[in-house]
Amino acid sequence: QNRPLNSQNVADSLQKYNLKKAAVQKALDALADSGRISSKEFRKQKIYLARQDQFKIPNSDELNHMKEDNARLQEQLNEQRRRISEVEAEIKAVQSNLTLVEIQTKEEQLRTEIEDMEAKLSQLQEGVTLVRPEERKFNEELYTQAISQWRKRKRNFKDI
């Protein structure tokens, strides 16, 4: 960034390289003494500035050319991102489809299910009784006993 900095700002920026403030201060003073940067003192604070004469300032034609290049590169970047998203969507669609082996196993499973259901249907259509008359009579008696017990308890409850 082309702005004035003090030694603490520079040390904070270079902290990831394990540089201490004292080492940064010495390096900044050495650069200021050699003339690569300039420094100004304000009371106890020293501020370091990049010398502006060392930077190449582009003219308006170069600046316009840079803007056009930037716009063209941004357009290429957007096109690449669009292509990537299309390819990712296609990959997702292909992965969500069943493989041939999975389709065959699913078809076989459904065929066996259909056969079982058709067998049950034909048995029911033939009129075969699935419950023997003795079992039916026994279950009806249990049902009537349960209903009578329920009615007694309901009557007792209402009496209270």
C-alpha cells in the first residue's frame, strides 16, 4: 500500500515472518538512510513514506489499455467460472444416475415383489378363505368379551 506507515504498522504486517518491532525499526532506518524511503519525525513518532519518484506513473493511454486488459481478463474469468459450474452440474447429474448393475438389481427386486403380489391377488380372487372357521369364531368371541368389558367400565366411570 502506498501510504505512510510507522514501524508498528510494518511490524504488524510482517508478524507472520516472525520479525520483531526492533528489527523492523532498524531495517526502516537503514532504508531511510540509504534514500530508498523517506522518514519524518513527529514528536516521538517516526513515519516512513515511499519515495514517489521511484514509481512509474502510467499516462492516460497506458491506463486505458490496462483497464481494457483488466475488463477482458475479468470476462475470461467469468467465462471460465461459468464453464466450471456447468461441468460440475453435469458431473453431479451423472453421479446421481444409477449404474447398470444397480438398475439390474433394482429390476430383479421389483420383479420378485410383483410376483409375490400377483400370487396373493390370485389367491384372494379364487375365494380361498385365509382364516379357518374355528379361528374366526374364537376371535369374534374375544371381541365381544372385550366390548362388554369396555361397556361395563364406561358405565362405572359415568356413575362416578
